[in-house]
Amino acid sequence: MLDALILLLLFGAAAFLWTDARRAAEVARRVGDDACRRSGVQLLDQTVSLHRVSVRRAESGWLQLLREYRFDYSRDGSDRHRGALALHGTRLVWISVPQPAVPAVPAG
């Protein structure tokens, strides 16, 4: 009986961690896609990849996972550059993408 309860708890914890990781990855993909669109570049492969996971204390005092993701983007379709972002839980902490191009002001 106790073995079944422990197994059920382990399965529940694994399911929770898996769904939390999938939700964070989807948020990261959406944030990366939006940032690339605003910067006028293309998110390549329409995906982000998990680079690093650490534990940090949230503003509430609870420990939460800080996940860092990497992604590739292209300015003109023939180049490839690396971008990155970090999520604390599902909240964006920082992102690294190019700044939007500013149109040149004609002299005179």
C-alpha cells in the first residue's frame, strides 16, 4: 500500500514538472517570436531550446526555476544569429535580440 502511494506521488511530481516545463517553453517561444517580430527579424525554426536551469527566490519568497532559453534569428534569411531569454517561472526576466532598425533621417 505504501509503495503504491509513493509511486503515485512520484508520478504526480514528474507529471507536474513536465507540464510546467512545457508551459514555460511555450511562453518562451511566444516571447521570442514576438520580440523577433518587433525587431524586424525572423525567428528561425520557430522554436527555442532550453540552455540552463537554476533555482532563484521569487518576490513572494518561494523558490522558482529560472530557465534560460536560446534561439536563432535571421535578418535577411541568409544569416543566422543567436538570441537568448530567461524566464523566472513564466515571467520574462531578460531577453537579448537586436534592436528594431531605425529609419535613416535624410540630411538637410
